[in-house]
Amino acid sequence: MQKLQPKIKDVAHVAGVSTATVSRALTQPERLSESTREKVYEAIRATGYRVNKAARNLRTRRAGAVLVLVPNLGNPFFSVILSSINEVLAANGYSVLVFDSQQPSARGQVVSDYLLNGSVDGLITLDGNMSSAMGETLKSANMLRNVVFCCEWSDEMSLPSIRSDNALGARLAVDHLFSLGHRRIGHVTGPSDNILAQVRKAAFETRCAELGLSIAPDWIIPGDFSLASGALAAEQIAAMPERPTAVFCASDEIALSLISRCKHLGVSVPRDLSVIGFDDLEIAGFVEPSLTTIRQDRTRLGRLAAEELITRLNSVQPQEASRIVLAPVDLIARESTMAIGAESFPPNMA
């Protein structure tokens, strides 16, 4: 006998909520608490319930797909965010198309065609450097109301954004190093044209000034969130006549590569140089020494971005461009930072 497809009432039964609540989770998620939404999504996974895409798309004249732009698919930071975006959109009956926005095909006609020919209903972009041409394409396709920024954003475009409190993260990093006795603190930045890098650098400099710390010009080292820039920064630090005793890196990839290269250069981390990153990638707790870092809740970032888009797709009236800051971020203290003059690693707290 063929197994019957699960229905919305089955989801409601497993979640312990009404069918109306399940319907709201799929069409108006902002009207429910996060705990209730999670109950419904868990029940959807458990039952295998799927929205009838064909019937829904015929009824609403929609494509049933969402485009997600990612600035670097090779960066492991984005994997959890993409998984969460996909989970929420799939539960609501949408397929997900992912493009690396740094690739020529994503910058050219391919993405424009998706937006202009009705192949997608909305866009989530994790890349804040949206080109003016992309903005014009979105206007031409009448899709600006169905665009959500996630992680990054553009101050030039009045669009909703879901983001972590990057300034708070930078302040936490400086405060942690200061509490360990460090007074010579450097910073390896992200790309100069990246909004996250700009906010983290500005907050780093502001907090250092508030604490009365002087920053030598060569202690601010340009980077680009990559492993290569971390290795290059390590070489620059090792060659300095007066080194910082600690360095805040704008990403975990920078920090991890910097630590690895320091070992080859005879600079001991954390005994000679304390290092702190930003993101809390899965590998951060498993390297030697384990990495002190700023943790972002990437799961919530992805879910909130997808839920914001679902709300906009299901709304008859245009929605205001809400700007949501996901706070707080958390400091995760591990072995790559150490008090000045200490003889051993601090306890691994993660």
C-alpha cells in the first residue's frame, strides 16, 4: 500500500500546535515566537511534510525558488548560514539557487536572467558589495521589495538586513586582550571595501582609544579574510622591530593561518603573541592551540534572513526595510590567548 503523504495536520500534531500555527510558520513566521517556529520546523523535518509546490506556484503565479548570493563559496563560514536558509525556505516550499557572487557568471548575465525572467521570487545576498547594475536589474524586475541582506549590508540601499553586532565583537576582543595585560594590540583587517571589515576596524580603534592604548601604524595590517593574508600578516609581525603582544584578526581564517605561519617563523602563540579571531568556525576548537574567537550565531542569521524574506514574499503591502542587529555575539576564550607573563595556557573553556 502506498504511504500517504503527511499533511499539515500531521505537522500540527507532532509539534503540539494548531494547524493555524503551522500555517503561520509557513506564511507569516514573524507572528510567532522563535521557539514556536522551531517546534514547527522540527515537526516538518520529522514528518517529511512538503508544501505542494506545483499547486502553490500555479495559484500564486510564483517560481517557487529563491536566489542566494554568497561572496565566496569556498569560505567555510557560510556553510551553516546556507544550511539554515535552505531549511526554512524548503519548509515553506521554495527551492534554493546558490551563486558565488565573486565569479564572473554571477556578476554578469546569468544572475540578471534569473531575476528578469521570473525564475526566482526573491533574493538573499550575503554580499554587501551589490553593484549598481544589480540594483538596476532588481528595479527592472520589480524585485527590490523581495531582497534581504544577510551578514553584510549596504548603507547605500534601503533594504532589510540581518546581521551580527560586529562592533560589539571587536570591543569584546580588545577587552579580553586588555584584561590579560596586553597593551600593545594589533589588528589584521578584512578587505578595505567590505562593510564588516570597516565596522570591526573602526570599533577596534575606538575601543583601544577609550582604554588609552596607542596603536603603532604598522600594527594595523591589511588583510582580506583569507588564509593567505593571515600568513602574510604573520611574516610582517615577525619582522617588526617592536611587535604587538597580541593581535585581533578580522576572521578565523586569518587567525588560523597566522598562527600556523608563526610556528614556522619562531613566534610562539600565545607565549610570544596572543591571537584572537572572529566567527568561531567549527575547526577553531580543534587546532593547536585552540583559537580564542568571537562567536556569531550563524544558524540564527540564516533562519532570520529566510524568515524575513518569507514575510515579504507573503505580504500584499510593501514592507519597511527593517534593519535587524542580531546581538549579542560571544567571546569564546581558548588557548591562543594568554596573560602577559603567564607560564601556561589558560583552561580550554569551549
